Amino acid sequence: MTVTPSKLREDIYNILDLVLEKGEVVEVKRKGEIIKIIPPQKRSKLSRLISHPNVVVGDSDDLISIDWSKEWKPFI
């Protein structure tokens, strides 16, 4: 969709909603130049995960052989 600056100013909220909800690119033509309003790129949920380095210090296989019986208390 191509609009003039006047049309954008007149209906900016509806045009911005169109970009956000439908993913449509809006071009604004001003003085022979084109300015594009594009929707934000969707990022996957996995790309937003925060890295937690060094959560397990040492060899994770050592966790298998730990005796937890002293720490465990039965629910009474």
C-alpha cells in the first residue's frame, strides 16, 4: 500500500494497525522518495531464551552417583 504523508497523518492509527496486525508494508511517498513502514520481524521463542552458562559445575555424570538418602526426609 502506498500513501501520501497527508493520508498517513489523517489515518495513522488505522494504517499502523494494518501493518502490525496484517503484516502489510506501507510505503509513504514524499518528494519522490519512498519511506517504508514494515512490520517487526517475528522472533521464535527459542531465540529469546537466555543462556545460563555454568549451571552445572563439573561433570554432569557425577550427579548420577550422588547419595541423596541423608538429604531425603519422608513426608509424614
